[in-house]
Amino acid sequence: MPSWEEALALLAQGRGTALKRYGYLLCGSEADASDLVQEALIRVFTRPRRNWALPALEAYVRKTMLHCHLDQTARRRRWLEIMPRLAEKGESPAADASTERADVIQLLQDLSPRQRACVVLFYYEDRPLQEIAALLDCGVGTVKRHLDDARKRLAAAWPTSSEG
């Protein structure tokens, strides 16, 4: 069994890119995704653990990333409610609107954090509803509702082409 230093090195080298992609889907920003991966690694590796097996460790880091993202989003929302004079609603960084990928990222950013988490976990990570519910500490019905609401919002906002 590897030491925590070896486990961290193996995880960062072998799965770092996949963790960052996962963070990007949650946050919608490369810088925020990097910060999210770093925060999760710090949280995981500063707590004593007995089992440093990589598959379980990566799953634990991903769950930590999800909870960090949800916590940060809730904190940011509370801050914006408390300090309305400092919170100017600006546009998000300009994305190349001509690409479908930029459109999808923008649409994901418009979802609530829980809706986005459900979409990422269900469609990107291909997790079953029961597992998503366990990760988010809610019921399966709540996950279904978030997915349904997200699908409706995405469908309504998806740019339709009149060219044929």
C-alpha cells in the first residue's frame, strides 16, 4: 500500500487531467477548476486515512470536489445577498458563441449548482440516480426533479437553428 505522498503523486500524475475536466464541468472555468482540484486534494490529504488505494481515493477526491463546489456556490450566493452594493451583475467571460461547446458551457453555468451537479454526475460520469442522491445527500426524487428542471432549462435556452 502506498504512503500518502506516493498516493498523492500517483493520483495527481495519473488522474489530474480527469479531475480538472470534472472540476471544469462543475465550475465552468479552468482557473476555478484548478482551484477546486487543489482544494479537494488538500482536504483529502490533510486528513488521516488508512486506505490510500487509488480507485477509492479518486472517488473520495471527486466527492470532496463536488461538496467544495456546492459550498463555495452557496457562500458566494449568500455574500451577494448580503452585499448588494458590491455585487455588480456583470457578464461572464466572453465565450466563443460560434462553437457548440461554448454554448453548452454557458448553458451549464446558467443552471443552479445542484442542477449542474446532477447533470454532470448523470451525463458526464454516467452515475446511477441512487449514487447521485447519496453523493448529494438527498432523495432520488430530488435528483430526478433537478435533472428534469435542468433538461427543461437547457432545452428552452438551447439556440435553435432556422437554417435547414
